Amino acid sequence: MAELTLRRGGVEDSEAVADVHLAARREAAMPTGVHPDDDVRQWLRGRIEGGDEVWVAETGDGVVGYARLTPGWLDDLYVVPGHARSGVGSALLDLVKHRHADGFCLWVFEMNAPARAFYRRHGLVELEHTDGAANEERSPDLRMAWPGADPLAFFRTLVDDVDAQLADLLARRAALTRAIQPYKASPGRDPEREQEIAAAMAARAPALGRQRLARILHTIISESLDAAGDGPGG
Ligand SMILES: O=C(O)C(=O)C[C@]1(C(=O)O)C=C[C@@H](O)C=C1
């Protein structure tokens, strides 16, 4: 490999960074971008101006790769096709691990098998998959994580984040279970309705499966009805 230099990138690099981004995305196993190239250039420039941390990889050919970081995240890691599989991506990723020593997450498209294999080879683990409804390309993706120097502490912070959301959802759901009861002709459980709900949940969370979700739902409803009767307890 020709000599490779990694250095901090600035706004003056934004055109070169955008060139790398657009060239790499055209060749990668990724869905077609949904924004015109000029919009991508302007957006990247804005991100760099706004303080995202950018590192560029340079050879005699100029900027051939870059990484863009935000707190806790690796947002972009792209290498131009002509320099793929030559160590540029690995060098950038090693630098990112150094900058995010406590661990970080990233999103990768499910279809991007080469990128997933690259990250797995470098010690990242695959977390949740999504159906892509939340990304602009509407393409299934997944979160990957590098758990850093203290993996237990890192994963516990992710667990705490999700549990905070889960607690809010459980409170919302329990309030609905309570609110609906006076409107029922015959009070009590409705197994058919619970099966319908479990099936709908399984369509969103296939990794858990309908039967397991039915058991989880059963417990949630039991505890919600209990809380509606007794107020907070447990
Ligand atoms: O839909 C109902 O009939 C409800 O009482 C609500 C609810 C729920 O919380 O979703 C609770 C108990 C029933 O077994 C089924 C569903």
C-alpha cells in the first residue's frame, strides 16, 4: 500500500470527503442514495461545520477514505473503490476505536454483507435489526457495536437506555389496559384478542417469535390489570 496518512479533517476537506462518500456509495452493497449529489455535498459540509469529528485517510492519490464520528457513534466510514481492501478502512477503524475507547455503535444496511463481515472481523457485534422504516432509504438495517475497553459497562448503558424507553411504553400500555376495562361487556381476559396482539407484535419482532411474545404480553397484561386494581405496588 502506498504510504497512508491519517489526519483530522476540516471544512476545507468537505469536497474531498463528499467525493469519497459518493464514489464509495455508488459501488457499495447499499441501496441507491435518495438525495442528489449536490445535496449530499452540502449536508456533509454542514455536518463538518457543525462540529462532527472527521478523520481523512490520504495517500499520494489524495483523500481516499474518511470516518465521521459523533458522540457514541461512527456515522460514516467510506473508502474509495480503488483503495478498497488495502487496509485504509482498517486503519480508519482502529483510529475510531481509539477516539471512542468506551465503545460506539453504527448502523449498517442488512444487504451490505461486505461491510458487516469487515466490522465483525474487527470485533464489532450485531445488535437489533430493523425493517428500515426509520431510515431514508427504507432498507432493512441493523445496529452494530464495538463494546470498547469495558464491554459490560458499555452494554449496561445501552440496556439502561432501552429500559428507560420500555418503562415509558409499559406505563402507557398499562394506562390503556386500565382505561378500556369499563367499556367491556364482560370484564376479564380475552385470549383471542391477546393472540391477535401477539401476532402483530411478532410481525415487528420476528426474532422473538409469536409464542414468546404471547407469554411476555400475558405477563404485561396481568401486571397492568393488577396495577389498575391495586395502584402501584410490587
Ligand atoms: O382489549 C381488551 O379486551 C382488553 O381488555 C385490553 C387487553 C390489553 O391490555 O390489551 C387486556 C386484557 C385482555 O385480555 C385483552 C387485551
